[in-house]
Amino acid sequence: MSRQKIAAGNWKMNTTLDEGIELVNNLIAAEKDKSVLTILAVPFTHLVTLDKKIKSKGKLKLAAQNCHHKNSGAFTGEISPSMLAAINIPYVIIGHSERRQFNFEDNQLLKGKVRAALDAGLKVIFCCGEDLEVRKTNKHILHVKIQLEESLFSLDVKEIKNVIIAYEPIWAIGTGETATPAQAQEMHNSIRRMISRQYNKRVGEAINIVYGGSVKASNAKEIFSQPDVDGGLVGGASLDAKEFIEIINSFPPES
Ligand code: PGA
């Protein structure tokens, strides 16, 4: 079956608003594969302005990089899912390893965030992935299984359809070291089978699973050609318009 191809950029805490506008202008102007859904996860401060710019650009969408698990209240400094929905932001990243590490977000908290985001009408890009220790002991599949079970598997069939899974091995994020295409394929196929078992085969076949961790123009083609890899969540390389456009254009032609 053919699934949506996705190139998502995660800008993290990078770019001023002016730099972000320039980057988006360059992306809009470029020749891009029209079948690819491009999602830009930008800083909160950029969302409203960039949304106005890309409004009519069908296959270009915005994401927030995080949201709170409650919709309002005394949580100084936080942004709620309903605030994002109210400005028509369609996607939010939940569970990025940097938030798990630096903000101590665990599977239980992430379950709450996923629930709140979906309830607000957002679609979720849910990140999972193991660190090097886990990979070395060959427990990476079990590790990801537990992450999915604890944060996602209380969702029902309708809800899980609004989730994109991003497999991001921590040892490959920002390190220049990419998982081999075979390592990515192994995990993506395992995740797809976990989803099929938990829900049903149709849902497993349909769910989008993207790979993240040092995706660049030079390796995107090979990674995106794996049968269970539906695209990428790209950090560093998404900050360079030319490089990111090459990544967007790295999907194999429809068969
Ligand atoms: P990277 O980051 O592409 O810079 O490795 C990926 C991510 O953290 O989503």
C-alpha cells in the first residue's frame, strides 16, 4: 500500500523570526516533489507569522515542538494544545528525546500529552527511540515497544490514525551518525507489526513511521527507500533550505 511521504523539519531552538521567515520563503519558492507532505516544527514564537505565510500552500504544514498535558491553568511558561488548535496549528511533536532527557518527560507524562493533544484536535508526531546503552545490549526493540505501550496504546483505533510515529535512535541525533538503512528498516517494520497486533493489520499498514537522526541530503535517498520508512524527521539539515529541499526530493518515485 502506498502511504503518505513525509519530510518533517524540527528546527528545535534555532532561528530568529526573521531567519525563520527567510527559510520558509526559500522553501515555498523551491521546486518540490508535490506528493510529499512537508511539516515544519518551528519555535512557538514563529507559529502565527509563518502560518499566515504558508496558509494556501497545501502540502506545507506547521507543527509545534511540544505542548502541555492540560488545556489551561496555573502552569507558568507553558503552551496548551487548545492554544495551538485555536491558531490552526495542525501538528505537535510529543516525546522528543531532548524533552525526555532535559525536561524529564516520561512515558506516563507523554501519554497525558498525547491524549490532550488529540482531544484538542491536533495530530501528533510521537517520538520514540533508544540510547546507545540499550542498542548495545540489543534491547532496542523492547525499549521502543514499552515506549509505545505506555504512551500510545491506550488510544483507540480512530485516535491512533492521527499519530505519526518518529523513530529516532538517540545515538544518531545530532551526532552525524545515522542508523544504517537496515537498522531503520528493522525497527520500522517491528513498530508496524506492534501497531498491527495492538490494533489491526490495516492500521499497521497505514500508519506513518518516519526516521530521525542525522538525516541529510546525502543519506536521505537510501533511508527513504526502505519499505517501512515513510520519511524523515530532520533536525540540523532542515535549517538549510537547499539541503532540506534536497531531502524533500529524495523519495523514490511512486511504483
Ligand atoms: P538531527 O535531529 O537531524 O539533527 O540528528 C533529528 C531530531 O532530533 O529530530
